[in-house]
Amino acid sequence: MGWTVRDIPDLKGRIAVVTGANSGLGYVTARELVRCGAHVVLACRSQRRGQEALDRLLDQVPEGRAELRLLDLADLASVRAFAADYGERRLDLLINNAGLMAVPRARTADGFEMQFGVNHLGHFALTGLLFERLLATSGARVVTVSSLLHALGNIDIRDLNCERRYRPWLAYGRSKTANLLFTHELARRVARRGGHVLAAAVHPGYAATELQARGPRLAGSRLQERFARALNRLVAAPAEAGATPSLYAATAPHVGQDSFTGPSVLGAHRLRGGPGGAWRAPWTRDDRISDRLWRVSEELTGVRYP
């Protein structure tokens, strides 16, 4: 029998940060970590939605320990404020879960293309600003949620902000490739310095969340939004299944450095089933590209890792 959330060990004394924890995969991930004893920081952009999620979580797990902290990954000032507010506490698990998918062209507060800015740069900066806490915590892990749709395209270092031409799905695929390159390079740099932080990436398969409908809604296409919601009902796995790879990578023993975990059942392009090794494009393990992206990301965000 494959791994399930029932296999999550006792997490009492552990502290986790989950970005985008107010809904979908992030909410389920946070809830299950709390259920197993972890103290979870729900890192959310909206005070209202975050508070609603926190209240719902504590209703479901009355004995749980969780708190809400505001974090807008589209604003590096917010990322810095979150990290400063986190303080000197231990940090066992950082789950880089929040993201946008195929949204219309937009810019972050710092002028970056929105999907690249939120999905990659925001999490790159957050991880760097919290990295001392991770290094100081035995067994710490960084889990970054990518997607099988990273296969839509490799990054273009010369056009990270899609200045030449913006195509929503290609921009999304490139941002998810950036997630995998970040994980790859983080693992390499941890190994070079002899650290013990585990860097792992996951994908949820096709899970029913608000992610699929948000792009069409922002684009003003009610027809496409309705189609996305209908497809979620007919085809997608529930959010509980989509969150399982994240929970596995965050808590299971023997998770490999620079691993990529997703639903393991074949069929429907491996979109369902318990967690297992996932296919990834060869360019996501290119040392030269991952090093270049890392250096550019440090320059763009102003965040330099220790």
C-alpha cells in the first residue's frame, strides 16, 4: 500500500510556514501538518481570506496550533516584512506553495512579470531571507510546488519578464521550470557548504482548486471560467489528493535531495494516485542554467543567501 497522510509522523515541536495557505492545496497542507502536531504559520496575501482559513482550520482541528501572517509574494517589501516578523524562531518546514497560473499580463509591485515574480522570485526571496533559520534547524526542508506544465518551456535568461511577447501559458511553464531550477541549485549549494537542509520539489497532478479558474476570471472570460470549473468537477482529483505530494516531501523519510514528487498512478498523465517519483524535463537539472538563474534572481530581488 502506498504512502498516505496517515503515515505522517508526530510533528510536535516542529514549525512550518505554508504560503498560499488560505485555500486549495495550501490549506490542506497546513491543516494536515497541524493535525499531526506542527505549529503552522499560514502565510496569506489577504487578511480576510487568511483569517477565514485559520478559523476554519481550528474548527476542524480544535487542538491545533496555527497562526496567520500576511505575505504578498508580488511585493518584495511584504516578503521582507514577513521574514523580519518571523524572528529567530526555528523553522523546520518551508512549503513554497502559493502561485498563479496563466493569468493575463501584469506586473508585480517591483515591476516583474507577475507569474515569474510570484511563482519564482517571491519564493526565492522568502527562502533566502529565512535561510538562516532553516540552517539552524536540524532536519529542515524546503518544499517548492512546481507543475508538470514546466514542460511547456525552459526559461529564457535574456527575457525573464516576457518583454518580447507575453503568452500566459508559456510564462506559467517557464515559472514552474524556474521552481525546479531553484530546487536543483539550492540542493547543489547546500551540498557545497555541507549543510543539511533538504530541497525538494513536487507537483500536485491535476487537482481541483481555484487556480484553474483564476486566469480566465482575470481575463474576463466567463465561458472559459465555467469550462475550467466543469473540468475540475469531471476530471480533477480533490485538493486532498493534490496536497499529498507536498506532505510526503515535507515529512516522509528518505526523501531525496533535489527530488521531484507527484501522483504515482499511471494514466491521465500521472495526475492521480499516491506520491512517487515524477518525470522532469532534462533542462531542469542543467547546472549552468540553474546557476545563472540563481545569480540573476539575487540581483533582481536583492536577496543574497548566506
